[in-house]
Amino acid sequence: MKAFITVIGKDKIGIIHGVTTVLKAYQINILDITQTLLQEYFTMIMLVDLESMTIDFKELKTKLEESGQDLGMSIRIQHEDIFHSMHTI
């Protein structure tokens, strides 16, 4: 099972660390990552493998949203199949 994580907000130090700390805590592997700066805004999309995760998906979503609030960022996660369905319509 795979998922996409999107991160958007004003650029600052520690964004990647904040997100990857949550993923590491629950045994979630990063398969691919892309990031860029759009003026002063940081954007990142990660493809992650949820096969070995040690947390429920809803709880993970909550943990990522909490991490986003701490960082002043928007962090969202979607299952890969839902992501593909939304973008093929």
C-alpha cells in the first residue's frame, strides 16, 4: 500500500526533519520525494510505502496534521489509489 504526502507552507528550517521524524517513528519508508520553492513557499510531495507501518492510517493522518500545525505548514496524506482516481477524472 502506498500514499502521497503533500506539504505546503512558508519556507523555514526543519520542515523535512519534522515530516520524516513522524514517518520514521511508524516505520514508513519514503519511496520518492520532490520539493521546490515557489517564491517564499516550500512545497513537497512524497510517495511513501505503508506496507510496514505500525500505526492506523487515520492516526497517521492526525499525527502528520499535528506536525504540520507545529511547523506552520499544511500536511496532507492520501492513499495512492484515491490520488490516481482524483487525477484521472
